[in-house]
Amino acid sequence: MAVQWAVRDKGTCATSFEVVYSRAGGESQKASGACYPFSLPSNLNQSNHVANLTGLESASRYEYSVGGFEGSFTTAPDASNIVLPQRFIVYGDMGSSESGPSDSSTVMPAVSREILESRFDMILHVGDFAYDFDSDAGERGAQFMNDIQNVSALVPYMVSVGNHESGFNFAHYSEFFRLMPTDTPWMTTDNGPAPNTHYYSWNVGLVHFVAVSTEIPFDYPDLVASMTNWLEADLAAANENRSFAPWVVAHGHRSLYCSCDSDCDADALALRAVFAQIFYDYGVDLFINGHEHNYERMFDVAPEPDNLSWLSGISTQSTVDMPATTYIITGDAGSDEDHEVFDREQPNRTAFRTDSYGYSRMEIYNATHLHWQQVEYDFSAGVLGDVVDDVWLVQHHHGPFNASFRNPKQAAAAAAVGLDPAHPRHDAVKALLAGLSGLEAPEVTERRPEVFKALRRRWRAQRGLRRMGKSGCASLRLVSGGSRGAARRGGVFLISRDGRFILKQESAGAVSELCRIASDYARYVEDDRSLLPRYVGAYTVACGDTSHWVVMNNVLDVPFRRVAVYDLKGSTAGRKAPSGAATLKDVDAHHADLASRRSSRAIERLDKDTAFLEQNDLLDYSLLVGVFETRRIFFSPATWFFWFRRRRGRRRGVIALRRRRRRHPLKTDHLVLGLIDVLQTWDVAKKIEFVCRGAVHGFDAISAVPPHRYRHRFLAFIKTTLSPSSSSSS
């Protein structure tokens, strides 16, 4: 740990202080600071002092004093005792205030509150400080350093260099942030030699952070080669250490990819030429930058060397097991240069963007799960902390991306595993997606639009559906219905690339039934606890022969390790899955332990939901049960609860039950439950099936039984399966 402070003594180093520090209740220690004169003509003159504090114990709180200032900090835990989650605040492009750190012209008041409440462990500022450090004869920079003192004196304040630091050959930046952990060769500024804090790296728990410079003059090949050689060596070493620090997060100032204005043309192209392939080859999970005064979160983006357009880059639009680096711009912390609006269309590689002021939160929950939020903070607009973007990035396979996709063409092929153009329903799905994106699609007729538009608003589905629609068929994953016969019968089943939505081809009767009960259904699911599917649209598409579709939530949209999936009806005839099947059935559940002591609330909810289905003469529905594993050493039950609430599980029509494994105390299973296939009526075909199949298999063994009888048997089976017995785990 290092402490840096400044004394306004005209750069003479005439005044010297010691840092006195101690662990709570422990013996005091002292550290002397090395002094570095800082004197520029017609600019700031002061002495900068840096003291290294030694003999610190991990995960311990220390109090310290220097001069008349008193502060405290908590040291990081050692590698064998990492405290999770690790929480960081990230932003770029923040100017100095006019009246001190409480001034509302930047996000600093909100950031100070978060730090003072001990919510976060570190701040990462990705370039552009004060606007500028050397402005007003250096007083602007001094004011900025005073502004951040409330937080930088409590937690590490880590940085990367931006274009607004270039005055006096980056002298202010190099001197104000001497304490960065750099071991690269020194550089020369107008104030003399200084540590090269333009590119360096450090580890914090499960994260290897890498700062790179986007400000090196790219017409000097030797300077660029010096940095890229260092970067490749650093990332190679980081990959050797991935078992201890699996996440690799790079940061700099300017964008490799963006979608706002001309910054996304020549400047971004030059940066892609330097960094994009390196990030891809060495498996950098995330690159964070500022420069654009807005916020833009992209999906995974693989380099596309032959495409010079601002739209270049190959994306599979993934947030789970991303096959390339994820790029995020967070450059809207507040400056006198105002917002930067988006003048260009949103490309498919972009997940979310906004030009409002704010800052980002990055939370590392374990070796595989990273939680990212964008917080909007604009005092003048009365917005004081709204979360406008919230996403989990999940990576089970850290390391070089080209180990999975050897070149960008393979990544492009992976992005197109959805619906092949030769598929008999390709044109119908393409037309449906056009309708969902808001384009005119005369072949598509929405059924009961007045009901489903209201449901989309209630469940905040409209934006996600538009994004899916704009992404086209390549954004979908074909789960079943690949054959021509299945497509004719209504068996096409597609999942959106982000895993949130399902597009399912249904029979004309099933869609008509949904439209018949739509009003009653909408009133019923006002109770968010319902486990009925969340239908957000019903459509008829006239492409070739007419097909009928529903759009709904995906019950298993859970970014954790899936152990098993069960489709349960309560019947036995034909209800054993073949060997190797992805989804197990009722007979298979007899040999599994799905019991949970928390099952009573799920059974109570199912009792109400199935009563609604019985009233509407519906049967043959299933309870889909997903079993997901979390390791307690990395992921606590409280963390699961936090994730589930943040993803608004109730709005998705699911419930989660926790169950501990007796034989594996460090592992916890979570059961995610939701009803599916609820649109089958007690029609003539089912009545004939009841008579014919019942005579062969027995009426208690088949699925086609009258609704009242189906419900009674279904609930009895689910209660037996989920309720704990003397042999079940807790």
C-alpha cells in the first residue's frame, strides 16, 4: 500500500512529513515519504511525496495520519482468503468541481456516498481528469485532486491516461499518480523523469487489471512496439495465473468500438489495429474505456481485420461464455464538455447505450460471474441513482478465445447457429422478427395486441424484443423443429441469443386458445407470484403456408451451471427420457432427489395456477424444473438471492428453491421452477386419446385425462417429488 500527498511549497521539498499508521488497537508504525519536486513555468509548483507502508496484514483495517490529515483503509485479503464479492466503481471523463467535492456537476457526490458507506473496494478512472490538469495555471488540477480526496484517501484510486492529460508532455498525470504499481521503463515529461504509469498491471483478488495507453503517438512504431511487447508478455503471464485470477480486465481511454460520431472512424480503427487481436488472442474478458461522453455496453466483439468500417467486429451477442472480449464505454462522469449524443444507428454488437451522466459498478461474485450496472446520476435533471443497465457476464472458460474459435470466421459461424436459410420456417421467422423490431411486416398479424402490448410494458420486454428482432435469425438458437415434418406440425422452438425469450411455433388451436383467455390471463398474472408462462405476444405469419407463433419467457434463463432439467406431468406412459437426453421426465425423477424444505410455497402457488388452468379447460401442462449448482466457496445463498431478485424472477414466472447437498457441503443446488405448455384444451382429439391410450396403458398412466383429474394427479406427483422425506437433503 502506498500513500501520496502534495505540499504547496513551490517544489522545494522543504516540508517533510511522516505517515503514522497502525492496525486498530495495534502498535504505531512510521513511514517516510520520498519527495519529488514538481515545478513548471507559469503553472503548478508543489512537492509530491510518496510513502510505501510496509508490514501490513491482509484483510485488515488501518488508520493513518500525515500532516494534519487522518484517514483509514482496509488491506486486500490474500489469495487464499478472498472476500467475495469484490466491488469496484468505474468511470471516465470527470472534470473538477467549482465548489468542492459536494458540487453536483459531476458524479462525485454519489461516488463519495458509496465509498463512505463501505460498499466498494476500489475506484477505476479510465482517463480525462479535471479538464485539464494544467488549466488555470494548474489550479484546475489541484482542485480536482482535492475533489477526489474524500474517496482516494480511503480506497485505491486507479487510473489510465487520457487525451486531456497531454499538457506538458503528461507531466501532471505522471506526477499526481506516481504511486501506480508500474515496473515499466521511466518516461520523460516537462518536469523531468517520471514513472511510466501509461501502461501497467496489478492483481486484485480474482481480477488481473491491465492499464494500456491509447495516447501513444501511433506514428512512432518503436513506442507502439514497446507497449505491445510488454502487453503480450503481461497477458501471457496472466494466462498462466488464471487459476488464481481468472478475470482479465483491460482499460484505457479511447474506444476501439463505438457508435456515436466520427471518433468511431479513424481513431477507433487505429486502436483496433493495435489492440483488438491481442485482446482476442490472449482472452481479455473485458475492455473498459471512456473518451465518448456517454455510456455504451457492447456484447462480445471479435476482430474483423479486413473490415475498416465503424460497424466492423463480429459479435455473437453473448453474455454467457462469450467467445470474444466484451467492450464497455463509461465516459459520462461529468465535464464541462457536456454529453455526447448518438448520431448513428445502434449496431447489433451494442446491447445498451445512453447519453445520460452516470458511473458504473463492477462486482466480481466468483470465478465465473461478473455483475455490471450503469447508475444514472444527473443532479440538474433530478436523477439521483437510477440503475439503467444491469447485466451478468458469465464465463466458464477463461483463456485465449482462439482456443474455442480459431479465427473470426468461426466466431461468425457460431453466431449463425440459429435458423438456417434452408429451414422451411426461415422466411416466417424472418418476417416475425421484422415485426418485433418495429418494421412494417405485412405478413405478420399480431393477435390480441391490446392485451399483449400491455403485458410487454408490464414485464419490460419491449426493448429486448426489439433488439432480438433487429438481430435477425442469427440471434436465435434452434432447440427443436429442425426437420420439415416438425415445422409442418408446429414443432419449431427457438431461444434468443441472450437466453431471455422463446419463439415457439404452436398449432392454430393453441394460439386461438391463448387469444380466447388472453384478458383473463392478463388479469391473473397481475399477481407476479404466478408460475404461468409470461406470454408477451401471439402472432399469425402468412409466409407460404400459414404458421402460428407465441413469444414468451425462458424459464431456464439462469447463468449458473445447469446440472439437470426435468419436464414433469405426473403421468408415466412414455414419460422416460431416452439415454443421453437433455431433458429428463417423470420416470427419471423417481430416481432423483429434488426435495427441498422450501417446497411448500411452490406447491401452494402451483395449486392456484392449476386451478386457473382447470377453470379454462386446459390440461397436459408440465412443470419444468432446472437444477443449477453453485459452489458455496465462491457463491453464497445470499448471492443467489441477490441475483434472482435483480433479474426480477417473479416477472419471469419462475420460483427458485434452495437445497443443500448432504454429501457435498460446499455445494448448493437451486431448483428453478415454472409451468410450460399450458395451451392444450380438452378437445375431441384429447378425448379420443383418453379412450384409446387409456385402454392400453391404463387411465392413470397417460397424460390425456380430463382437466380436473389431470390437475389432481399433477399436484399429488409434484408434492411427492418436491417435499422432503427422511432421505432428502435440506
